[in-house]
Amino acid sequence: MENLVSSWFNVQSLPENYVFPPDKRPGKLSVPLCKIIPVIDLGNAVDHDRSNTIQQILKASQEFGFFQVINHGVSETLMDETRCVIKEFFDMPNEEKASVYSEDPMKTCRLYTSSFAYPNEDVHFWRDNLRHPCHPLEECIQQWPEKPARYRAMAESSTPNLPSPYLLHRSDSPSLTLVNGLLTGDNYPQWQRAMTRALNAKNKLGFVDGILQRPDPTKPEYTQWNQTKDMVLTWILNSINPSLATSLEYHTDSRDVWVDLSSRFSHGNNVRIYQLKRTLSSLQQTTNSVHDYYNRMKQIWDEFGHLQQSIDLKALQQQADDEKVFQFLLGLNDSFASLRTQILAMDPLPPIGKVFSILFQKEQQRLLNIRPSETIALAVRPGGRPKSSFKCTACSKEGHTRDCCWTIVGYPPGRNPRSTNPLSILSQPPSKINQIAVAPSSLSPVPGLSPELY
């Protein structure tokens, strides 16, 4: 108790064991003006974006160490009153705080100084901490400090009285289906959002997003956790097409099923954003009413906005860069479809310059891989005219076939054969036809073409 700094009223100078040496001090911390303090919207945590909100908190804690919270549901008046009553607690004499003071780190409700590692610290923090759980409220409130007299009432008013996630109501049966449409695979984004809302409404989202961890089997709450976990697992399987559900029947944890489905059908935001942009670019009213046309477009807008929502400056810049990539990929020929899919699968998307480089190299490789026979398929004769692969069996000349031979079908006006009787050729046996002399190509106005054909 003597270590509680909140009870040191007459301290004139800071003790040395509370002063960090210069080499261990943070130093001058400068935050660039272009940086924006992260803003966490807790309103999203109540809806379908809980996991994303958690990731934003973790990221802000790592990069800044602090963040601003909005839409938390606690009024400014209530926060001020709560701070006042907590200050009253720390200002009390040690003997009145002794009931909650403890050096046991395993105790859930306790008052301690500096940090959990106080005995092993070289330098202590000038602070005291009061730690106690708030959920489930009806059980935890009995462990809270009894003084000041209004502490419990004030702390309770600032704590949401949520039911235990282990609680199952009479209407919660294994045959319950939480969403209307069954998961078929293609509708995973819509199904996932609907299922998230349904589980959150029943206070069971923690069983799939990893918040609720498996209790120790020796603890009393393990049995209740296991029962509720199986109920949530059954609800999920009831909402999946039977052809898909059969591949999940050996899973025993609802969290494992949730992760399995995500790994199968969640192909990342980039692919979905590209699909939405492509749909928007080709969307037409056609025979639909204006109402139906608007609803379809608004549905795409809303999903697109959900996928791209961000309050981080760096993320906004990434979205602007990604927009260039999407526009570039939208206009590509279908011959690059497979490579386009590979680029969209990258997370994050590469810069537009890198995307161009990838596609340009692919185009050059295709040009190099063309077979030599294709590059010289039009081999020319000395006169410059391509050599034909056709040869007439009637006149033995190249450049046409028997069914187009003028000696058989007749010459066009102005094109007369040397023989005045075209049919005389047909009266000769094939051996004689093959022996008819052909004028040298040099005597023809067109090199490589006989005068008769010219």
C-alpha cells in the first residue's frame, strides 16, 4: 500500500526510481503536419464492421499510440461525472482503498501501482491503476469498490448492461435460420454481412470473430461456452446450401467454419471492387422501371462505399492510386484476362507504373514466342508477290484451284486465251492438259502470273 503514488501527498521531488535515464527516454516526438490523428468510429462495431474496427484500433495503437473515438454512445456529462467519482476514489486514504489493493496479477478486481511488472521494474511509472471487469455486469459489480458511495452507481451507468454471450433464450433452437438466403458461394459478400448482423443482434458475434476465447475446461463457464458454441455452429450450417454444408460437417468450432468460408469465397476487396466498377460501367435501364434501375445502382454504390470506406490519410492515398489501376485494367483486352485476375489478387494493389510494367513485359514475351513459321508465313517470290499454296489440277498453274480456273469457268471480258477455243482444253486427256506450255513469268505484266491468268 505504501507504494501507491496517489497517497503521496507531501512529495516535494520525484524519486530517482521514477526517472528514466536519458538513453531510455522517448526523446523528441514529432508528428508531421500531414499526419491525421486516427479516428475510430465505434458505431461501425455495432453493425457489420466490427472486425475492421478492431483492426483500426490495433493499427492506430501501433503507429500513433493514441486515437480519437467517435459514436461511442457515452455522453460528455456522464464522462465528466465518471472522472470525478474515480478521482474521489484515488484521493481516499490508504486504509479505505486497502480492500481492493492487491499484488496478485491474477486477481480480476484490484488496485495496483505502476504496472503488472512492478516488482521487476528498474524504473516505475508515476501512476496507480484500478482494474475491474464489467461483464457480465450483474456478477462483476459485486467486486467493485464500495467507496465512494456513488462509485458503483456511476460506473454501472457508464457500462452497457449487455447480456452474457453464453446466454441462450427459449427461442434459440438448433433449427433456427438467421438469414433468408442460403450461402451458395457467389453470394458470399451479401451472406457474410447478413450473418454478421444476425449474430451481433444475438450477442454471439464473439464466437466467430475470435473475441471470445475458449475457457479453461476446468472452469464453470466452459460447459455453457461449449453449448452456445455448438448452437452458433448449427445456425451457420443451417444458413449454408446443403451441397456446401457437407464439406463443413466435421468442424467442431464455429470460428473454424467462419474462417474456412472466408478463405474459400472472400477473394479480397480488389476483385470485388473491380467487378462492381465493371458492372456500373455497363449498367443500363433497358426494360426496367426507373425505381428498379435506381435500386440496382444504389445497391452497387452502397457496397462500393463499404469496401472503400477509410479515415486514414495513407489509406485514402492508396485508394486514389488503386482507382488508376482499376481504370487501366477495365479497358484491357480479354487476352490479358488471366494476368488481370492475378493483379487484382495482389493485396495491396501494385502502383500503376508497376502494373504497366507487368503487362508490357507480358506483351513483349508474346511477340517473342510467336513461332518462326508464323513470322515468315508470307514468304515472297523474287517479284515480290507471296507464293501461293494453291495449284490448279486442270492447267497446273499456281494461285487458284480447279473450280476457279478460267479455262473451265470461262475468261472474263478482255482476258482472252491464246487458244480461240477454250473448250479444246477440256477435250484433251488429263495428260495432255498437264503438258500445256506456260509462258515464263518474265513475259507477264505481273511477275509470277501467266499472261492467260493476267
